[in-house]
Amino acid sequence: MRFGRPEDFDSLGNSLGTPRILATTTRTQTIHSSNAMSGKKARARKEKRERGRDANAGDAFTRLPNHLVVTHILRSEYFDDDADLARLPAVSRAMRDLVAETGLRFKELDEKRAVELGCVSAVQRRQRQGRLSRQELLCAAAARSGQLEKLKVLRADGWPWNWDTCSAAALGGHLEVLQWARAKGCPWDIRTCHKAAEGGHLKVLLWARKNGCPCDVNELHIAAHQGHEAMARALIEAGADVNKARDDGVTALLIAAHQGKEAVVRALIEAGADVNKADDDGVTPLLCAAQKGREAVVRALIEAGADVNQATNDGVTPLYIAARKGHEVIVWALMELGADVNKAIDNGVTPLLIAVHQGKEAVVRALIEAGADVSKAYDNGVTPLLCAAQKGHEAVVRTLIEAGADVNKATDNGWTPLAIAAEEGHTAIVQILRDAVLVQMQHLSL
């Protein structure tokens, strides 16, 4: 099964939700002068240069002096992304000098990240240095951060734009920017609606659709991927087909289940989504949720009638994949609702055997308690006990022996659990098995 990230739907990038650090406020100074107007203009020009050169940290943190920012705020643990820190030295020369004194190292924003953050200054810097791949990215960065006035200036200065500008505005939820861009002839395409859906901006999406922007079924898939319940419900109300699949058979419900978006899962189910509809590989929403450990989603799907035993094209069931991943709670939920504990995949591996192989002791105990056959062998005669002995899972070996596993059962080519444990150098397990062999021999002699 292949799941597309939002980037797979188009190329502009993710909605990062990263707060902008830099504001556009400036400190003011009172001018006391009796000079002529020309003198005042000269001072104004000088003050403007000084503000640009020596602006205080208020440009980034309102009313805070630089030294307080550097001492108490400029710490990596306060920022989710190093790229945010990298933007601080650009505030002013004074800030840059103080940052340098801290000895902190900052990574430069790359082109894609700068555009995604809407950091126009970083994009402009790359342009001045001849390192900007496309001139249109300047307008896209301004649109992404909602800087309408900056965008107007860029356009007035002759900077080009393309559909990325509308997509960036939609991703950021900046309806006013999008409206202005369209009024001025900026092109758009299907990615504008996709990005509005990705960002969860319903008003932007509805306006774009109403005004002729191309759209398709992927909008519901994108909303499901991002977990935007209101967006999903609005699209459904507008006529979106909840069972419409992509070319690979993936539906919106499958995506929402995979991502663990319970609210969207329930909204889709309420709208009539087929809970058992699989993709081209036979993967169902329930199997996806079981694989990812999405307990709430698993229960929602089962409540809606999902088939707990429906397998993929190669026989993998939800119980098998939950056992493999060690999701004990989900294993129990599936078994309580009728999952076949001994159903093997096409190559003969059972849920118990895969849980043993992975060393998931709690799951092994749960499966045994539910009736899993501890002696059921893989196609070549490999039993769960031999597998545990080979992998060195001591606790699992003890559990299987306690459950009555045959310690002497060999594979088709003659390997016993004791022999394989000795071969692998698992001395503690060798001793456990020797003791178990003696016990079994004593029982046979009685």
C-alpha cells in the first residue's frame, strides 16, 4: 500500500504551522528640531537608516531589549525548529552581534524552507546572492505569510509570479491575498484547492471553488490525511463521494484510518463510507488502523461493521499485523470480536509465530489465552518455541513451555529448539530447555 503525503499531491510543500517570529513593528523616536523642512527630511532619512541598522529586539519581541532576548529567550529548547532561531540574526545588526556572542550555531534556511515559512527576507537574500532557483518564489513567500503589501511592492517592482503564489496564499489561509492576486491576473490551478484543503482553510477553498478554481476528489483525501473534520464534512455536504478512490484504490477512509484521525473516520462512516473497501493490495481501513496502533479508530471501524478477518492479497489479517507490531490492546479488541487467532498468512506464518519472532511477550500471552495453538508449525516445520529459542527471547520461551509447547518437536530438517539455542549461543535458554526436557521425560515415565 502506498500512502501519499501532502507533498505527493503537489510540489509546494507542507503547511508547517510554524509561528512567525518576526513582526514588522518599529520603534519611534521623537524629533526635536527647529530646522527647516529639508533638515527634518534629512533627519528622517537618517533615522530610517538607523532603525534599519540598529533596530531593537522589539522588532521580534515587542518591547524587549536585545540583551533580555538573548539571555532569557534565545535558547534552543524554546523553539520547535532550528530554522526559527536562524531568522533572529536577521532582525538587526545589534541582534546579530549579540547572537554571535552566545556562540550558538544557526543553520541557514534553505530555499524550500524559507518559502514554506514565508520568510521573504531569506528568499531575497538568496536572490541577491544568485542562489534562488526561480524568481517567482519571492511572490510565493510573500503570499505564504500573508504579506499583501509586500506582495504588491514586489509586483510593482516587476517580480514575476505563477500558480505557486495562489497555492501559497491558500495554504496559509490568506483569502485577501488570494483574492487580490486573482484580481490582478495571477494564474492558479488544482493545487490551489489542494493547498486550501491541506491547510484546513474552508473559506479559502469554498471561495476558490466558487470562482472557478479547478478541483478534484483529492481534496477530501487531503482533508482526511490532515485530520480536518470540518473541511471533510463540508466537502461531503458539497457532494464529495466518500468512497471515491485514487488510482491505487486508496479511499479517504483508508487514509484517515492510517493517520489515526478518529473524528474524520467517524464523519466519513456517518456519510456512508464503506468500512471494508480495500485498496489494490487488499489493505482495509481496519488493517491500517491495527498496523499503526490506532485503538480508537479500530473500535470505531469495528462498531461500524468492519470485517475483523478480512485479509490482504497475501493473507495478512488485522490480527496478524497487530500481533507483529505488538499492539496488545488492539489484539485483544480484535479477538473479542471474533478474529481467528490461528489464521495464517499465505506463507503459513500465524499471529502467534510472528509475535514470538518479534519478541512481543504480552501479545504472545494474549494469543495463547485466546486459544492460539502453541504447536502449530510454519510450512518448514518451525514451531513458535523453536523460533523463540533461535531469536533468544527467554521470556517468550518460558511462556510457551508453560503453555505446553513440545520442547522436542523438530523442524523438517531435524533442528530442535534445544539444538538451535545451543547453535546460537543462548546459554540461558539452553538450560531452560534442558530442564523442560527432563520434566517432560519424567512425566512420560510415570
